[in-house]
Amino acid sequence: MSVTDELVANAERYAASFTFGDLPLPPARGVAIVACMDARLNVYGLLGLREGDAHVIRNAGGVITADERRSLAISQRLLGTTEIILIHHTDCGMLTFTDDAFKESIRAEVGIKPDWSAEAFTDLDEDVAQSIARIKSDPFIPHRDSVRGFVYEVETGRLREVKA
Amino acid sequence: MSVTDELVANAERYAASFTFGDLPLPPARGVAIVACMDARLNVYGLLGLREGDAHVIRNAGGVITADERRSLAISQRLLGTTEIILIHHTDCGMLTFTDDAFKESIRAEVGIKPDWSAEAFTDLDEDVAQSIARIKSDPFIPHRDSVRGFVYEVETGRLREVKA
């Protein structure tokens, strides 16, 4: 039995006690969260979100690339969100390598160098500020007044705001 | 008080009862999930995940673009995951518009047409299969034997597998 099989079995239990069948498509709280994919960062638990509350966008690092700008434009323009919360975290994998070394290791193994930026970073607070700046400069995201960035401390469970 | 302020206050409560301070960086279950950002799709609750179990990657639609391929390469190559679960869902916002119309509406308002594909789709099962196919063809993602796709039914809470 694979891990996937086990998680699918868990989903049957979720459905058995499901009570959220009449929620609307637009997020009730009008907020979109962009967070790192890290396994220790439980966005719903941390922020006290319930089903239907917020859009949750996640990737390696919680960084802003074209795909996050696409998702935020859809979130705000079609589904009415107006606030954005960014969450990076301590002990992040993105702090453990460089783009150059990672992409060279792939080229050496596969024979092709990836055509994407790996988006590694060396300073957590600086990268949160960088992510805020990328959103603030994007003309396709209409609501940019409430864009706030945080560092989640995986050691303590605390959320610390980064002043951009 | 903004919604962001309220969610940050919730995070203080999370930290006050926090018990996950010694979890390692690599996901315990060795799995990465790619899901839609939809507010009704609580990935942790649905799959019975706990802090530390799995990478969670999310965007508008749960589609595979360059940024998801980047995140999956990092997840597998640097942090040891080997299984991938894709989750789209019923009543998805991505079924409600076309790329052409959405991008033209932005051009008409902003004066610039976005340089990204909006990734709208018309058939849920077909788009899950498309996402699986994009992963299967990516040379930078080493583990492509266990890539399974699902549709989450927001009306019932059930997860239905799409046979690719």
C-alpha cells in the first residue's frame, strides 16, 4: 500500500463527516495567502482558517513568480479577494543551495539545464521583502494596499511580520 | 481591524499550543501534493495530514506550469519525496472563463496584456490528465512512477480518482 493509497483512505473518512457542501466559490474572508510548500507549515491550522475562508497558494519558498502573479490576478479579479499574506519560514530548504549549483547538478545528471530559476535565497527577511516588491510592481494585481509578509518559525510555531 | 490582523491573532493562539518544534525538513510521508488554491479545499483536513507529513503546492486550478515543475524538482531532488498527488475540484473558477476573454479584459483595463497563460480549462478530468502528462514528460522530476490525479467534489467532500 503506497502513501497515496493511505491518504486516499483518509479522504474517505473526511467525506463521511463532511458538512461544508454549500459553501460559495469566492473566499469568505477575501484574502489570498502565498506560503512555502514546507510540510511543517500548516496554513489552515496556523491562521485558524476553515473551509471556504481563503485562497491558499504555495510553492517552494513561497516566492512570487509568474504563476503566483497569475493566481493572484485570478483570485482578486474573478473571486473578490483584496488582501494578500506572504509566509516564508525558518529552516527553509531554499536557504540550503544556490541556483547555479542546483541547476548544474541537474545538467550533469540529465544532460539538460532547467529553463527555470530555482529561486533559492540567502536571507529570509530580504526574500519576503523581495516577494512583496514583486507583487507591488505587478500591474495585473489590482489590490496592492494590503500586502503583508511574515516569517513562520518552525521551531516555536510563531509568526513574525517582516516590515518591508 | 483587517482580516490579515485577525488571522495573525489566530496565529498567536496556534503558537501558544504548539508541539511540533522538532520536526525535520524532509516530509515524513515522502509525498508532494499539487492542488487548486480554492478556499473550500482543505488539503490537510481532506488527506488527514499532520504538520511535517507532505509538501503542499497550490495555485489557481492546481495546474502544472514551470513553477510547479520547479517546486516538484526541489521536493524530490533535495527533500526526498517520491509520490505526487494532483487535486482539481468541482465548481472550479477555472471553468468559468477563457484565457482570451480574461486577458483581453485586463488589457482593456490596464493597457497591457498579461505575459502568462491564465490556464483556464473546460473539462476537469481532461485537465487532470493534462497535468499528469506535463509531469510525466518533465526530465527534471526524477520520480514519475507514482503520479495520480483526483477530482475533489466540493459538494460532497469526496475524492474521485481520474484514470489517466
